[in-house]
Amino acid sequence: MSKTVSANSDRAEWQREFDAQTEGQRPRTNRSGIPIKPLYGPEDWTSDRHEADLGLPGQGPMTRGIYASMYRGRPWSQRQLVGLGTAFDYNDRQRRMAGAGASALSLCPCNSVYRGYDMDEVDPLLLGTCGVVINTAEQMSTALDGIALERISIGLNDPTPFTLFAFVLAHAKKTGTPWDQISGTSNQSDYLSHFVANHMFLRLSLEGSRRVLVDHIDWCAKHAPKWNALSVVGQHMQQAGATPAQAMGFTLASGIQYAEDCRARGLDLAAVLPRFTFFFDISISVFEEIAKFRAGRRLWAKIVRERLGINDPRAARFKFHAQTSGVDLTRQQPLNNIVRVAVQAMAGVLGGLQSMHTDAYDEVLSSPVEEAARIAVATQNILREEAHLDEVVDPLGGSYYVEALTNQMEAEIEKTLAQVDRAGGMFEAVKGGLVQRLCGESALAWQAEVESGRQKVVGVNGWQIDEPPDVRKPQERPDPATIDRYLKEFAAFKAARAPATIAKALDELSRAAEDDRINLFGKVVEAAMIGCTHGEITGRLRRDLGFGNPLVMA
Amino acid sequence: MSDWLERLRAGDRATLARAITAVENETPEARAVLKAIFPHLGKALVVGITGPPGAGKSTLINAYIETLRARGQTVGVVAVDPSSPITGGAILGDRIRMGGHSGDPGVFVRSLASRGHLGGLSRTAAHVIDVMDASGRDVVIVETVGAGQSEVEVAEIAPTKVVVAAPGLGDDIQAIKAGILEIADIFVVNKADLPLADRTAGQLLDMLRLKDHGEWRIPVLKTVALKNEGIEALADAIAQHAKLAETSRPAPRARAAKLIAAQAADLARRSIQALEEKVIDDYCDQVLSGALELEEAAQRALAKAIARS
Amino acid sequence: MTTDLRPPKVLMTKIGLDGHDRGGRVVATYLRDAGMEVVFTGPWKSIPEVIATAQEEDVDVIGISSLASDHLLVPKLMAALRENGLDHVGVVVGGIVPDRDERDLLAVGVARVFHPGASLDEIVPFVDRLAKNVRQRRQGL
């Protein structure tokens, strides 16, 4: 205790001054509905709780980070989703990026691929306008030509039944790369999140997806052990309106569901859990996001230990990728978005992410122009190299506010988990529409905040200016002649195959769909190697396993 | 006038849509439309399908539509959705079109919000059915969600009423008991591949034992709409019941009888409301003093009101 | 020619490949709360499906919600509306639409393009007015 007179604090006096200075102000809450006090102190958190709440990074409660060294040992990786046009365009761009020293590549396919169609099944106007068009193992070989697979980590946006990964495996076989050397992640493997919120990625019925996903996890554990077969996605639900606490709760509930599905199949959880990864949205609500990530990390470690009964720190590591939220970006005064993205990215790094995508400032205007994409990457470099956010592990740990908020967010997340548990787990909660309803209600509540002006958004409901029209040189759309040529090549490729071989491979898929004892993903890989197309494989499984129309709830 | 009627009877979709709008919105054309189509009614089989949310009604209806289409029949669907009691607005869920019949000219789906109909929802629904009937639809399906009073009333318009339940929805059985047991001509236990299906079917059969049977023995059918199982049997049962109902009382006649009764009640209510306060006050005095019985007073007031209007 | 007592009727739908439906849902809910009747479909409707639904439901306005590049199909929708005698129906588009494409959409008859951040105070009265104009323009039987 200090003995100087000036150090004596008078709580009542502070309260009087505070009240006088803030008269008439409304109470504050964050997006998850937690009341925010103006000042936090030892009454909210004390370091007596250090062991119980925090511990050390890579150990115990896991709050401070999943690795002992965090960014000193391995900087977060920068993954920017890229890809427009054809496999040739993609290869050009990847070679340029690999030349610039990139050690990770991401592949974001065209929406036609997401929807499970080949390029000859959709309106050619839409082909390649928001992702790369890849329908065959051949085209994947074109896209990855000259890239050393064993030295690069691949992020594939590849929902069930994982045809793009099958094409990568076929390419690896052809070029002599052993499958156990291939590393990366099946992003968008979380079909539950697609059924709730991002219907674009939905290809099979809920039950069909459930079967294929567990087969995929099983197959990867045996044949491609460095591949992360599952990425559980909270991003879609937060984008669809879920509060940060709800989004974390739904994601953890999905993680539990997938782990239990694996266990029900007889897989060894200690072996598959270390390959579980997660993917989140980072909103601009800075401290809330930091607390969300810290609380989620702590909860997952606890779930793995207590609920799933696995006592291995590797299995308890909450590895996650995060993307700055496009929902916070505005069309008005778009350059302001550079600032928003920087703040969101800071929150993500301070929350302890493993990998990040920063949005380009113009994503609400169009597909990003090249300069905007470059600024997005530079933002991450500036945070690391100039602001040195990578130097100290969990730098906000021990802050009264951050620790109190982490505990409160944890309690809020547990409420969502309990809601889902009462509905019979995430699969049932999604099938019955509970999660969709909660996301929808939160979206409306948020909209009401903005409409009423209680939540200010610069340029939207405050500080508006008269703006000139958008005069930037727009992102090139794929040249129609190129697309036309690509379509013709595709038709020629299909015509040159032996129809009987293709029919046989697809029938094998049907047989596997009927018979639970056959690994369906193994059959997808075989079909891909024989020359079946993405649309043929997905179409056949959609026929046999059904297509789940999303529950449409307004 | 006869121009549109010809187009309607030839099955023209645009004319059908506009004629429905006229009767639904009670536009000045509505009376003429109704008058013109009445002589052309009676061809359609009209079936009401209702049941609690979650029973898989929409999937069942889609499978039923598929069966009807395979049998070469054309279909009209009236899908009733609840309106907001506060604003009168409604989200019409478009559940039936999700089944992939959109674009098939043999299927015509029209949503109907439950609120804001001058003569009541069931009257409007009856008019919409009539227009579809006159346009030559072979089968008209009326779908309602839930088992509230107005849903039951709407379902009652159809001479053949199907109530759908799903296994293990214990509370829903209670709801059915309370609300729509009386009106069901056919029970369906959908999702019959789930556990408890037999128990639910058994519970329904038990309840039916207490009920008086006429000529028609109410069947409890099991279906798995998602896998298209049991749908042929359902379609057959609906056709059988419709035939029986038709012989006892032709559907347009039954519908017209109900409409006349409803319109008459409406007319009486409006006439009474139009009486001067003083007249009603007089009757009140007489009833309160014991000089006049309540029913007697009502009859006199009504007679006076009708004489004046 | 007709005095309709019923509220405006709107078809809220998505064409093309994208499946994000938050925007469309929020707008549909606000239109309902303003007393309108909204036929709300799932995503991925084909143009013939949208035409069939608009015709069967006899709607006044079609709202297309677009996030990716699906708005590129809207000119085809406008042409199909004309071919099917539905040119009286008002069409609004909401979502991420680059300026150059907005000009193209307005040129083919789209009544208005709403961008992200558009206030519901703008959208709701606009749709209401548009629906009322459509009602006045349309033919009876």
C-alpha cells in the first residue's frame, strides 16, 4: 500500500464526478448484449484468478494462446482468397505470388462450383466472375502447374463431397507427390453452417452431408494425415446476424457435434481432434471480439477435456482462421473501410488467431481491384512489422476489463451452448430451425440499432457527404472469348473419355451411397482420378443422398 | 366479359391469376367474376390438408402433387399463411414451390395471407378455390399451417380433409384432439420411418374408435414423403373419399350453401350495425325490464333491420 | 380502374448462384411490418421460376437480392417479364452492384438499385409507392 496522500482513492468521489460528466447518457452494451461499465478494477478481476482463468500459453485453460511461443514461433499466416476466371488465370497469379515468397495458397472457386455444377450447366455470364472455374482433375493440374505441393499449404473452399480436394489428390498422384506430404485445410466442410446461413455452399441433404463429412475425416486420417479435414465455421452465422457470443456458441456446438459423429463412427478422437480447425468473423467491436476469441479458446479446451474426455493438449488446441467482417464495411466513403479493416485485424491478432484474411476496402462495391487487394495484404504486414503486434503473447491478458469481459462472454457463449443442447445438439437445432431463427432475430435487432441511430456508422447514419460516383477502373471480368474457349475445351475433354469407365465410376459412388461400410470420399477420389467431373460426382450424390433445401425463414 | 371467361376456362394462367386477385381483393370486378363462374364449377376435386408445423406437410403435398402430375392431372394450390395481427402484413413462405414444381404449367400455386379479408378468410379461400375450379384444375389443394380456429374453418371448406401428424409429437396429438379431430376424413402419419410412428398411428386409431362412423371409415395412413412412400395410397384414399362425398352432396352445392350462410350472417351483422342507436336502446329497455325475452328481442331487431335495408 | 383494399404484394427472391439471404430477409421483414404481403422464396431461382411465381401470385413488385455477380442476370429477367406480359411489375435490386452495372440495370427498366447501407426508411416507402403506381397502371381482367 502506498502511503502518499495523493494515492488514496475515493470511490464515492469518482462516482460523483463520473455521473456529473455523463449525465443523460444511456447505458452501454456490446453486440452480445453484455452491459459495459465505464471503469473496471479489482472488483471485476484480480490476479488471484491467474491460474484458474489464464495459465500459460499452450497449457491449462489455454486462454492466452494455443502455442507456447505464439507469433514469435510462428507468425500468423496470411491467406487471401483469390481467383477469378479459368485455371490458367489462377496458375498465372499463383506463380506470381509464389515468386513473392508465399508459402500458402488459397483456392476460391466460382459460385457455379460451389453450387455443385459444371460450367456447362449454368449461365455462361456468371462463369468466373467471383472465383476460379475448376471442374476436373485436369484443370486442377493446370491451376497447380509448377507449384511444389509438398512445400505449400493449401486452403480449399471445398464443401461436401470435397471434389476439389479429390482433384488435388489426383494431381498429386500424377506428379508423384505422396498424399501424406500434402498439407492444408478443407475450408467450408462445415455443412451445418451452410444449411443455416451460407446456402451457396449447400450441395447435399443434411443427412447425406453428415455421412460424407465423417467419411472424409476418416479417409484423411488414414491417407492424408497432414490435411485438416474439417474447418468449423462461425463466420457464416455471424455474417447472417448472430451476435459474436452466439456465433462462438454455435461454432463450439458444431465442433461438439462433429466430434460426437466421429466417435459414433468409431474414430479415435485423440487422433482426429488435432486436425479440427475453426473459422470466424472479426467484427469491429474490438474488445468484444478479443474476449470472444479468448473465451472460445478456453471453452474448447474445456470441452475437449471434460465433455469429450480427451486429455491431450494437441487435441485441445483451438486453431482458427479469421476474416475481417464485410458486414461492417460501407459503400459510403469506401476508403474509410481501410481503417475499419485495420481495427478488425488488430482485434483478431490480439485475440490470438493462427491465420487471417483481411478484406479489401472495396468489397462492398465490387470484386476487389488490384490496388485494394494489395492494401489488404499491406495492412497485415504493417500490423506485424511496424506495429509489432507479434512480439508479446496475449498482450491484453490481465487487463481488468479484458479478463472480466472474457469471463462474461464465456458465460454468454455457454448460454447458447445450453440452448443448442436442449434442442438435441447442433444437428437437430439446425434441422429444426432454432439456429436460423436466433440468427434472424439478432440480425433484425442489429438493423434496428442502426436504423434508430443508436449505433452510428460513419457515412451511413452520420457524417454523410455528397460523394462523386465510383470512378475507379473496375476489376476486369473474364473475357467472354476466353470463357467460350474454356467451355469448348471442357466439352472436348468430356467427349474424349470412355463413357463406360465414367458410368462405372459413378455407379460405384451410388453403391457406396447405399452402403455405409464403403468410404464414400474414397470413391470420390477414385472417380476424380478416372476423369469424372465435379458436376457428375456432385450430381450423382445429390441424386442418391438427396439435396437439402435450406429452411427458408423470414 | 365473356372474353376473360373463355380464357379462364381454357386454363390461361395470367387470367386465372388476375381473377383470383379480383375475388381476393374484392375489387369491383369480383361480383361479376363470381356470378360468371358459378355455372362452371364442380369439376375439381378439392382437398384440404392441415396439421401442426413440423409434420412435413409441404413435403407431403409436393409428393402428392408429383403423383397427381404422373397421373396426368392438373393441380391448383391455395397456401394459407398467417398475417401479422398488428400490421396486417405477411410473409408468404412459398413452401410448395420449393418442391420443384415451379415452371410446370400443370401446377398453379397461390399464397393467401390470413388477415384482412372483409368476409373472413374462409370465404375468400372458397372464392379462390372456385376460380381455380372454373379454370379447369383437376385437383385443388388447400394448405393451412397449424390448427387454429381460422385454419380449421378454411380446411372445412374442402369436402375432403386430410390431417397430417408426425411421430412422437405428443403435444400435437393433443392439439389434433382439441381442434381438428372432428374434421379429418383421412389421417396421415408422415415421417413413418421414425421411431414411434406406430405408436402415434395407434393413438390416432384409439381416438377414432370413440368417433361415430358413417359410411366412411377414417383411415390412418403412414407415409414417408421424403422417400415418396405411401403417397399413391394417400392419393387413392383422397380420390375415394371425394367420390363418396360427391355422391352425398356435390361439392359446389355444399360450398355454395356454406357461402350463402356466411354471407347471410354477414348481411345480418351489417344490417343490425346500421340500425339507429335509439332502436336498439328500446329493445334493451324491454329486455332489462323483463318485458321481452332476449331471443325474441333479437328476432324483432333483425326483422326491423332487414326491412330497412 | 380498381380500388384495391389489399396491401401491396411483393416477391422477394434471389436469382443465379449466390445463397446469402440476410439482406433479403431483413428487408422482407420490414416490408411485412409496414403491412405488405411478401412472397419470400429460397435462393437460386431460375428466371422462368421467377416469372411463374410473379404471375401466379400476381405481385406488384419483384425485389432481387444479389451479393455476388448475380445481378448480371437481371437484364434477362426484365426481358422475360416483357415477353410474358408482366411489364407492369416493378423491379428493385438490392445488394452489391458496381456503379457501371447499376447504370445498365436502370437502362433496362429496373426502378431502383439499393446498395449496402441503404436505410429501410428509404426502401420501404419506395417499394410502397412503386407498388401503388403499378396497381394504377395494371389492367383488370
